[in-house]
Amino acid sequence: MKKFIYYSTIVSIFTEALYYRMGFDIKLFYLIILFNITIFLAFNKVIYSRGLLIFHSIVIFTGLFSCIFGYNNFGGFFVQLFFLILIPIYYLSFFAFFEDKIEDIIFLYCKLCLLLAIIGFILLPMQIASGKSFQSLMNEPAHYCTVILPSFFITLKEQKFPRYYFIIILLSIIVSGSSLGYIGVALSLIMYAKKISISKILISSIAVTVVGIIVYVSFPPFKIRMDDTIKSSMNGDLSEANLSTYALLSNAFVSSKSFMSNPLIGNGIGSHVNSRNLYLNKIDGIEVFERMGMDQLNAQDAGSLFSRLMSELGLVGIVGVFYFIKKFYVASTGKELTFNAIVSRSILLYFFAKLFREGHYFSPEMYFFVFLYVFNKYEWIKFKNQNLINAK
């Protein structure tokens, strides 16, 4: 049973596309979490922490406040709250139970990412024939890149992995055509050096710019997205935007309006749909997407976690996220990046992708990376303290 919990939890982060729709989504991921947490409960292995108590207190307070004052509705709020309690508690319990296997968990994750990339190349001819891009077993190329980016950086920097790991994963990101994936690879070049200095950032930025220009010139879908995003951002008119640009900018507009109406605590978890209904008709060019029936694209998750936090939790949510990232970051020490520092930087790539382009609170991999980030810091602290004891 211990092995089942271990493997099913790690495999479940790649199960985004496995769900059944019946008014709401019944996801394989949810079933795995419910089954496994039942086992933890039976053996008294479920734990809770002060950090989760603070997080849940903020969510409950802001949510109830927004419902009472009419920014939100109780039904949507309590559905979000249920999963925001269940899933983080499960992953905290999981990593606490397997805290002596953090490195094994990371290595298995990277191996599964390699397998995911290989499956993607096998499926690519069929996906192209059906009008899709490289996305392997995921719902879309952007989410594929979001999930796989940490493994790219880990296999690139950690010498224990054969070189073909990061090469295959990199090729899969390139073939995906995802601008998010390209930006993630560019950021990984900046984070590659042991210590990030102005000169290294400048050199990396030049390299990234050159690669970006090459991709911009040679890859039409990327060029279209960039041109549409820049043009629509400058003139405030989305009538000629592509769907990806529309989803990003329309939600950013709604989130900014929502934030200005309640900047401190936002309009509450689950309120972004209500905010869209309130502010969406004020966007120039919205009628084009209304005629297409696509005006509610990414309405539930705001298109990016940063936009959703700004809309639903205001300054409290934004500051809280960046405080969390800083608190559990593992900085580089010595001449080379330690394994824990490599893992920490790799998860920063995921956080960037999530904040920039994905706003779903319960995507299967999200809390896996959140608590891996935390326990990676704990492992580094234990390692550092052990070295001090040995030195004495």
C-alpha cells in the first residue's frame, strides 16, 4: 500500500487529461487524492501545519467577507474551499510521510517527464493530423511545458542524469511551439550560473534575445502571438487578437478592475467569474469573441495565477505568494549549485509559468511542486546542520 501511495501520487501529476464531464469534472487526480488520504486517515498519517492554518484562515476570511458583501456567491466559494483544504493537506501529509525520499521523488518525476516527452513524439503524427500541436498526454502544449520545465532544468544541471534526458525534453519543448515553454527555457539560461550577476544576466539576455529573434522569424505561430499581444496591449482593442492573447489580456483587464475595487483582500476565492460578468463588456473588441461564443475563455481560472490572485485575494494573496517563494528558496553556496539549490531554481520555473499563464488552483501538479519546494528547503537545512555537526 505504501508503494501504491508513492507511485500513484507522483504519476497523478500527469493525469490532467483524464477526466469525465458530467456537469462538473470528475478527475482521476481527485479520485487518487481521495483514496490515498483515506488511507492516511486510517493509519493516522494526516498532518496539519501552522502555515496551512494561516493560509486557510486568509481564504476563509476573505471568502466569507466577499460573499456577505455581494462580491461572491457561497456555492462557488465553498467548492473552492473544499479542494483548497483537501489537496494541500494531502500533499503535506504525503511529503511528511516520505520525507526521507525527497531525492527519489525528484528522480522519478524526471524519469516520468522523459517518458512523457517520448510518448509525445510517438503521438505527434496523430496530433498533427487532428490539428493539434505537441502536447503528449496533456490538454495543451502550454500546460505540457509548465509541468515539464522543472525536469528540464534539473536534468540540465544535475550530472547524475544522462545527457539525453535534457536533450529530449528540450526538443519536446521546442516542438510544442509554446511561447510559455520558450520563455521558460530562456529563464533557465539566466538561472544556469551558480550566482546570478548583472554581467551573467546581460550575457544570458543577449543569448535569449538572439534565440528569440530566430524563433520569431522562423516560427509563424509564435510570431502571431507576439504581434497580437503587443498590438492589443498598446491600443487596448482585442478585436484582432488571437484566442491565446484574448484569454490573457481580457482576464488581466478584469483582474485589474477587480483589484482596484478591493485592493487589499480582493473579491474572494471563486469570484473571478462574477468579476468578468461585471467588467467584460467594457473591453474594446469583445463583441468579436461574443459572436464566436469564446468570450468566456478561461473565465474560471483568469488565464494566469497572478491575475486570479490579484482579482480574488488582492495584495494579501500577491504578497503571500512572493513571501512563500522567498522563505523556502534554497540559495547557492560554495563553488557549484547544490542539488537542493538546483531543485529550488527548477521549481521557480514552474511558479513563473503558473503565475504567468495558468490560474487553476487544483491542477494535478500544483501542490506537488508547492510542497516539494518546501520539503526541499527542509532537506537542505538538515543537510547543512549535519555538516556543521560533522565539522565540530
